[in-house]
Amino acid sequence: MKHFLTFLVLAGIGLSASAQTLWRDAPMLASPAEIRALMPDARETSPSQRAVDRSALLEIPSTPIADEDFAATFHFESERLQRIHLRAQPGTRERTQALLQALQASLRALRPAHQHQGAGECGARHGRP
């Protein structure tokens, strides 16, 4: 379920972000210091997390997105931001469905009216990866 939620959030963010910025206007290739200046709630990841993934240098342990809590991890290569991983905090089926509906509505609002799909054309399944 976490992978599914992460995919939905990243898909929605990807449609609204420019090629130069990532989540919360974080510039691609920014340094850790630049990210910390832009997002004061970002902190260094734990040594155990860095041991598992050396690129994970900064994190925001809890941040609300579409009325849900997510953890954000900032991944760097050569001290330059490459990607941001958003991980949903534990949720329920009802919360997953509510998040899916909020993201679908958000994505529909981004498209011109003639490109909208019917509600049945965008399907998703609750389950474990």
C-alpha cells in the first residue's frame, strides 16, 4: 500500500512540477544546505538509514499532503539533489480511497475540460505491493 500511495503522490506532483523543480519547489541539483534553507524542518537522516542508503541525506519525518501524513527523504549524489521519496505513514483502506479521490480531483483540475476522463476511466486498487 505504501508503494501505491507513493506512486500516486509522485504522479500527481510530477504532472504539476516543472523540469527544474521537485516537491515543494526544491530545485533539482540543490545542495543539502540549500534544501535546509528552503525547508527548515528538514534534518539529517539517521546513521542507520544512511547505512542502508547512502544517498538519503535529509528527511522531513512528517509532513501533511492531501490531509495525510508523509515522510519525505531527500536523495543526493555528489552533494546534489537527485530525487525526493515521499512515503505514506500507516493508513487504512478508507484513508487510501480518500487520498486517491483527492489526487484524482487535483489532476483533473490541471487538465483542460475537453481532456477530462470519466470517473470510471481512472482506476486504482487498494492492496499490498
